[in-house]
Amino acid sequence: MQVSIACTDHNLKGRNGDHGKTNATSPNVVNAARAKFRTVAIIARSFGSFTPRHHISLKESTGKLTGMKYRNLGKSGLRVSCLGLGEYYIISKKDISICCMFLVAEQLMTIAYESGVNLFDTAEVYASGKAEVILGNIIKKKGWRYKIVRAMTYVINQGMSMYWGTSRWTAMEIMEAYSVARQFNLIPPVCEQAEYHLFQREKVEVQLPELYHKIGVGAMTWSPLACGIITGKYENGIPESSRAAIKSYQWLKDKIVSEDGRKQQAKLKELCHIAEKLGCTLPQLAVAWCLRNEGVSSVLLGTSNAEQLTENLGAIQVLPKMTSHVVSDIDHILGNRPYSKKDYRS
């Protein structure tokens, strides 16, 4: 089961403005993990940010101390940071010891937490379960467990149980789950975890908005940098130190050197000019582009070091610059804006 821990005790203030998985995992892993009832359990560790279901606001909130943006997870009462931290890339390196892995994970989680991130994603398949153990030990060491118990006690006392969501489910499967929940008076999913980036748009921009408006399912997205493709590191080939150079990532290498891959690199060169005009990096532009979609509750970041995480978190400052004109310019370069009879996007 894939688990995302949402820690919702960051101080918030109201805001009234307009505001690595696959392709990040290999096909074999995808097929193995694609169990029909694979779920995401969302655990809140403070009830301070719960919103009553009868009064759901889609307006963002902003952390007073961090500036992080918080959004409702679908139409549930759970507020999550619009940027989350994925554990997959932190613990996927095979050339470091468990001790070093723990230190790196602790450093990244601390940076994320102090920056206002309250959503940490993990799964039992990450490093054969080591990711869950490391995550739990870090939370225990940091003294965050008390608030988890406090939150869950509140949830249980209120009879709300836990929020849950889906990962890589089709729209039909999600609707089926919702229908079963309605029929047997059970709790339906509140979100779908889906891949979303500049080159992967259809599901999040067409299918999920329809589900949101029909049954309230929100979107939690992953791989905003397309498994590193959007960072620009593959512009001149495959660096020896890159993920695509690893034998088990041959599928990624094949994708990059393909005709479509070369076309994507050409488009990224054009997008670099927009990033320069906005005073940001290409990865920051890509993450901010994902965040500009108000149908997305949170974007999971996959980083392997502190520098990458700090850079990606900087996308929050780029978000206000994502005007309709900028988004239109990006769409013109990409040429892949999906068609929908009802356009729910901002």
C-alpha cells in the first residue's frame, strides 16, 4: 500500500487571490505494483487544518512563517501543502549504506518540513520496505509522533476514520469504487495520484477535473520533472552519473534518445527562454506550471539531495508569475494541450 503522511499543523492564514514513478518507474515495476486495490492512506497529524465537509473552500491558504501554499485534498476537509516530498528517489540509491540513506532522508525531510511541506509519500516497494522504516524513525527522532497520535485520536473520536485515495487508477476504476462506497455506505476515495508534467497532461487536465466535479476526487501528482528529463541534464546526451545511465533504467535511456525524446529536448530549450525571463530555473518553471493547475492539490517532489529540493521548493515564488500569457506561451511551445469539452482549468 502506498502511503502519504499529511502533517497539517503549519500555521495558516487565509488567501483570497485567484490565486519518481513511470514513466518514473520501469514497466516491470509498474506492472507489479499495479494491483487493482492499491491505495494511498492519508494520515493527518493535527486537526488544526481540518475543514468541515459541509463548508469546503477551494481557496488557498498560506503558511504565515513559510509562505507555503495549502489546498484542500479534493473536496475532503484535509489541507495539504501544494508541494509534497516523495521518498522514492531518496532511498533508491544502491551505492550508499542505510546509515547514509537515513542521514540524507533526514536532511531532506527537515528542509521540506521547515519549508512548510506537510505531505510525505512512501510505499512498501521503495527499497523493499526500508523507506517506510526510515520515514518512521525520522518522525520518531524529530518528536513528531505525539501530534500524529493526537490527530488520529481526534479522527477516531469523531468517527471519521482515515482519508484514502488511489494511485494510477483509471477514471472507470475510481467511479466503480465511488459507486461501491455509495451502495454500501462506505468511505469513497478523496484523491487520485497521477503522473503529471509538461509532456504528460491528458489524465490530470481532462479526466480528473470531471471526476472532481462529479464526485469530489482531487489530484495528487508526481514526477513533475518527468524522471529528470525536464531538468535539462540530457540535452547533450546521457551523463554517466545520471539515472538513465543505470542498467535498470534502460527504458528511460531509450525514451530520451528516441525521436520523441529529441523533440522534447528541443522544446525544453525554448522553455529555458521563458524561465530566464521569469528569473527562475527550468525545473522551477516546470513545477510551477504543475501548481498553476488549481485542480492539483499537491505536487510530489522527487529529489536526491538538498540542493535539488531547495531549488524545487523555490517554485512557490515562481507560481505568482504564471500568468495566463505565460501559460499560453508554454502551451504554444509544447503543442500538446489536451482537448476537453468542459475546460475546468484556470
